Amino acid sequence: FPSHDMVSLSVVDFWIAKCDWCAANAAERPKLSSEPTVHLVKAVHPVLKQELQQQKLSPVPLSLSLTDQRIMVVSGPNAGGKSVVLKTTLLLQYMVQCGLFITALPESKLGVFEFLGIDCGDGQSIEQGLSTFSAHLKGLKLILDHAGDRSLVGLDEIGAGTDPRFGAPIAQAVLEQLL
């Protein structure tokens, strides 16, 4: 078992690392809410921000509010940033729930959710014998099994990887179950 002094040093090292990361990324402390809410003002994905800064480019910040609405649909053209919106929102929410500041203006306000779930990207697995579509279904089942009233869930391209005649009803059923 580690000594009390080692545990104390580890805690201090952790806090210093958090402070260093916040300073390096211009992260801010958002307002906190007792209600499960997401109100992001000029938020950027921290990894995307770092990558673009290395290329001498600036990310396009996003602002969104999820308070009384139960579902938000983000639509647009391919390569229009829809997945970035999803990933940024869930990552920043997770960071707040881990006690980190976020890459958004301090006017942002976030609550605490009991469950955070995301299905985004290609979860295809040769080892598990999962096609892209099967991986999406497995991810959706996991989310549906755990989601509740105080959940924040992000789903990218529900029903993708199959015929739209079958994908659309799957998406509708998933959204109705989440609602």
C-alpha cells in the first residue's frame, strides 16, 4: 500500500497537471447547474483546437443549449462538422464531471448527468466478428440498457450501415425509447 505521503504527492501532482492543462488550453470554469443541462458558449474540441493551432489555423467555435428539449437533431452536409458537435459536447460534459475546466467561455453552464453515452464512428471489430452495422446495434443496445431521465446521449448516424428502409425505423425506435 502506498504511504500517506505518496498519496498526497500523487494528489498534488494530479492538481498541478490539471492546472497546467487548463493554462495551456485556455480552459475556463463553466457555471454549474443542479439540473442536467448543457449550455455551451463558443466551445471547441480541445484536441481539434491543438491540432489546428499546430497548423496555424483556428477552430470554429460552437454554441448550443439543451435545457427543456429532450432531443436535438444536428443536420448538415457531409464533412460539415456534425460529428465534431457531438464529440465536443459529450467530451466537454465528461470533462466537467471529472472536475476539469473546459475549452468554452465561462458563460457556459453544465449540469451533472447520471449516464453519458455516445455512439459515434465505425466500431467494426474483426476480433469480435462485428460489421459496422452490428457494431452500431451493439452500441445502441448498451446505451438503451443504461440511459435514463438524467442521461446525455450522443448518437451519430443512427441506422447507418444498412438499407435506409431499415435504418430509419431503427433510428425512430431508438429515439422513441430514449425519449
